[in-house]
Amino acid sequence: MDKKSKSIIGGIIVLLLVVILFVTGFPITIVQAGHRGVPHRFGRVFDWTVGEGIHWVGFFTQVTHFEVRTRKIEVDADSASKDLQSVQTIIALNYHVDTANVNKLYQEIGVEYHDRILSPAIQESVKAVTAQYTAEEMITRRAEVKAQIRTELENRLQGRYIIVDEFSIVDFSFSKGFDEAIELKQTAEQQALKAERDLDRIKLEAQQSIERSKAEAEALRLQKQQITPDLIQLRWIEKWNGELPQYMGQMSPFVGLNSSLGQ
């Protein structure tokens, strides 16, 4: 066999190998960090997965990769409250897929699990819970609403190989009319509180005035009880400048004094 024939045969062999690899799939797979590989062959999903790194999976085997790290998504959910108010809720969710059962997730749900399972579960959980509260209660009892939605979501995802890490309500928003009604109510409550405080202040001031008047009246009564004729005469003597009156009819401060001394 000449050199040219060997080259032709070698080329054919290489070409056949390339065709075989193209048809059967490359028997080696590389799994990136934070992912798991799900091997499947001719539609059959294997009951094992491959972790990070390089793995020999065999000919005719395909590998679908799933990210198993914690992922964060935000979902807008439209619902109605108990008092039939329109509610728009923004939900933030941290989750990860069940690493041990990622092959079952692929087999039963598929790579589109977010659109098929996760997003609808969030929507239905929000609707189920917000229907139990009035719009005002969702604001005043936000922590309770959040906890109940999370519980509802976890129940809906049970057996779906998706695990909730963290759940939070980013925002509640209502119709413009409801926001205006809340603002008017708050204004009315503030005005009522101010009026109540003013009334309490007026009552206190009135009571203080009454007590002050009572005290003054009592003091005057005590003073009147202490005024006697002798006390009046003593006050005259204390104020007299030593001069006798210059005209008749003026009462002398010594009227009755001599008689008193003679006794």
C-alpha cells in the first residue's frame, strides 16, 4: 500500500470518527461550578447525576445542565383583597433546586420549571392569601401576610424539587382611589386626635380654674373669721401718725381706749 492510499484511508477513519462523535454525542462532559449534569440517552433519564468537573458519560449520551446555586427572582402578582380592592404585589424569592433530585426535576418538569411551576405557584399563593385580608390589613399586618404567603408557596412547591430559601414582599400597591381614601382617613384621625387633646386641655384648664377659685374663696373666708373689733382698732393704732383729728365727727382711734384702760 502506497503512501497516498494510507493517507486516504487515514482521512476516512478520521472522518468516520467525527461522524460517529457527531451522531452519538461526545462521551465526555464538563460540568461548571454550581451546576449538576443530568445524563439521558434516547429519551431515558438516568437515576444518577454528575457533579462539577470532567466526566465520562459514554457514547450516545446527552447531558443537560442545571444550576443548583441559590437564585433570586422578582415576580409581579395581581390579586384582589377581601374588600375587593385591586392589589399589585412585587415578590422577591431566593430559591434553589433540590440537588439530590435534579434528574427527577428534569424528568417530571423539565428545564422550563420556572415558567411551568415556580411563577404560577407564586401567583396562586399570593391570590389565595390576599383574598383573606382587607387592603388596609395587608398594610398593617404585613409580616403576617408575608409568612402566610411563604407557607402557601412552600406547600405548593412540595414534591416539585424546588426549595425556598428566602421570601419577601417588596411592595404592595393599590388603586389611586384607595390610596386617596387612606390619606383622607389618616387626616381625619389626626384631626380627631387633635380635637380630643384640645378638649382634654380645656377640661383641665377649667378644673384648675375651679380649684383656684375654691382656694381663693376659702382664704377669704378664713380672713373674715380672723377680723375682730379689737383687731380693727389695733390696725388703726398701727397706722396713726400721732396727730389728733382737726374736726369733729372724725372717729378717734382711741375711742373706748380709756374705758378699756380703766377696767
